[in-house]
Amino acid sequence: MSFPASGENLELFLSRARMMSAGAVPVYLALLLFLTNEEGWHWSFLVFCFLPPVAAVAGFLGKRDIRPGLAVAALVLAIAPLPLIGGIEALF
């Protein structure tokens, strides 16, 4: 991924990646409470309690250290729990 020499787009990308990954944590915790109360999904504890905080930490480190690869990994980890839970529950 190439960014202009000015660095404005890189800074904007890193800021948005940090905010998206940090914002996913309360959303997934609310979803965790809903799924365990309504559906009894026990796999959601493992995925929703582990991946979103890791994504938030990766997002903050990607912004602080100016590492776009780590910011992309944070975004992927912030999105990954939903398809992962769907796949696990489809198997069991």
C-alpha cells in the first residue's frame, strides 16, 4: 500500500484503525452478554474475550509506532470474531 509523501493519509489510516479496533471491544462485550444469555453460546467467551482486546492493543501500538501492517492486523482481528463464531457454531 503506497501513501503520499505528505503522510496525512497514513496518519488518518492509523488513527481510524486505532479507533475501530478500540471501539470494537465494548460492542463485542455487549454481544457476548447477549449471546450467552439468549443462546447459550459458550464458544463466544473464548473468542469475544480474547480477540477484541488484542486488536485494541495492536491498534494502539500501530498508531504509536507508525506501523501500518500492525494497524491492518488490528482491523482484521477486530472483524474476525463474528465469522469465527459463526463458523464454530455451525460446526457444533
